Amino acid sequence: MATCEKCGNAYDKSFEVKIGGKVHVFDSFECAIAAVAPRCTHCGIAIIGHGLEASGKMYCCNHCALHAGEAGLNDRDDTASDRRADPDSNVFSSNAT
């Protein structure tokens, strides 16, 4: 039985996460996320998806990257390449005709 490195719970269903050659032990995804998930440079939220990276910094979404001054990133797999976000709004606009 292993002990979670985040909360200290000894649990028979704990699991290991290997990052950069270091092994971490957790009893839940909640503890794993709290301990090792990267944080958004702008808002500080734990990034549990793919996130965005620019200039060596991680962002949870394009909205936060834009607010931090990063341009040209896109967090959507969209065929409309001219789709842009207004950093002061949660609304995406498209210049597509």
C-alpha cells in the first residue's frame, strides 16, 4: 500500500505518475492534478488539458494568452484561420465571409 504524496492517505489503489524521470504517488486524480499539473501564467488555474505554450509560459486557453500579450496562438482546431478572439470578451468573432 502506497501513500499519496499530496494528502498523505495510504491507499491500496494508489497510482504512480512519472514526470521527467521522477515518480510521484497519488491516491486520486484530484491530488495528482493539485500537485503536478502546470498552472496558467495568466489566471493560475491548473491546466489539465493540452493548454497552450508560448515564450516558455503555459496558458489554459487563448483568452489568457491574449491577455498576457501572446499573439498568434489558437486553442481551437478550426479551419477558419482568420478566427480571432477579443481579449476583453469571451466571444469569438470571425472575419470569414
